[in-house]
Amino acid sequence: MAFDFRRSALARPSVSNAVAVVVAVWAGWLGAARLDAQLKPPAPPVPPAFQFVHPEPINFEDHEGWTQIFDGTSLKDWDGDPDVWHVEDSALVGVSSPEHPSGTTNIIWRGGEPGNFELKLEMKLEGNGANGGVQYRSYHVEPKLRPVPPELTPDQRQHRQQQLDLDKKHAPWNLAGYQADFDFKNEYTGQLYEQSSPRGIIAWRSQVVATEIGRKPTLLATLGSSDELKALIKPGEWNQVQIIADGNTLVHIINGHVMAVLVDTDPKFSRDHGVIALEIEGPGNVKISHRNIWLKKLP
């Protein structure tokens, strides 16, 4: 059968027409979609997937927002017995010896009586009998001057009389209140002790303790073992000490580790403000040094 070129030619336009129709429909849809997109407000961006973020390690040398309360060169704003306290190698130092004992005494920062705050400093104790600490939210009390008992031996009487004379001499710096304890042997370092109070040691090292009126302190939790925390304290070397006092919650931190926590809601004893001071006591040759003392007030 002969091929009809005319019929083939007539068939081709029908394909073109179909393509033209498809293109026209597609163009119309695309235009409508663009117009619709112009008329509708853009969809809100999809938020990124939620991620947990670890906190940054503490930088003990970061002082932004902190106030330096010891200048490293003088005892400006600090009040204590000049026979005990002096500045040495940019540190605030207390010394005691058998020839010139310090007894138990403090040097007090007179720059204010902060309530809610963070305090950080470095401490170093030298001498087996060295015992010190940081008083905070503390207040002045008169020392209890007990007469020397007559039945003591002459040596005992001499020793007791020496202590009595030192108590009288240091009466202006005698304090009561919270103390972050520190001793060379690290038997008590890190605990929360209340000076000149019947409560005495309230939160031992490794303890989280709560108090209420009319009840014995309650152990809420432990922070590990006392010996494990003791191993983190460096005897005879500089240690980083941080104290947080926020409302009724008091936290003691040494070398980046929480040593003791007290939630003190007993209104008979709890204090919401007071002076900051550094303590020295202990037999033999004792030297207690403090440096880089910074304070940050909290709301």
C-alpha cells in the first residue's frame, strides 16, 4: 500500500497541539502557584532540632562581675591584730608561733556585710597545727572570759592565763557565725562550722543538711565519702575555695568539688547577712595565707 504523506503531515500537528496544551496547562498552574505564594504570608521557619548544651568549666581567673576585696599590697578595708596579720608576696597572711601565739582571732573585711553572694579565694595552710577558715554572715560577740582555775599546775595556769590575755586583746575581732572550716590535717576542711554557737559543726564534709526550728539537723543526702573529698584537698599548697550564700542555702566548694551544703531554715540561728573574716588558730608554728579574694553580690 502506498504511503500517504499528506495524512502523515496532518497527523503531526495533532501531537504538537497536545504538547502545546500540556505546556499551557503547566504554565497556568505555575503562574497560579506563584500568585498564590505572593498572596499567602511566608511559612514560619522550621526551628533547628533541640540540642543539650553542657556548661562551661569554671574559670577561677574570670573576674567579670566580681569585686576584688583584697588588693594584694595592703590591708586596706581589713581590720585585725597587726601582730598577727600582714601582707606577704601578694597574700594576706596570719602567723603564730610558740613565742608569739595568735590564739583564736580573725581579720575582718570592713567593706560591708553582704547577704547573698559568691566569695572565692585561694588558701594555703602551713604547720601541722594550722587551723583557719572563712567566716561569713558573721557578727561581733564578746569573748567568754573564764577565770583561771586555781587547782591547775603552774604550767597549766601560765598557759591558761596566756589564752585569757589573748582573748581580751582580740575581743574587737571575736565573731560568731558561719564558717567554712579549713585545717592543715584536713580532718575538718570543707565542713560548715558555726563559731561561738551551740550548734557547732552543722554540715560535716560530704553532707547536705537541712535545719528547722525545734528539730535536730536532718541529713538530706551525701556527696560521696568524706575520705574521697579529703583526697581532693592539697595540704601545704594553694587551694581554690568558693562559698555560695543564697537565701537559706550555703555551699562550700574546694578545688571545684562541693564539700558541704546547708539549708538553714532555723530562724533562731540562721543569718541573712554579716561580715566576712579570715581566722587563724592552732598550736606550734602556724602560717595561713590567703590571696585572690573576690566577691560577687547576688540578688
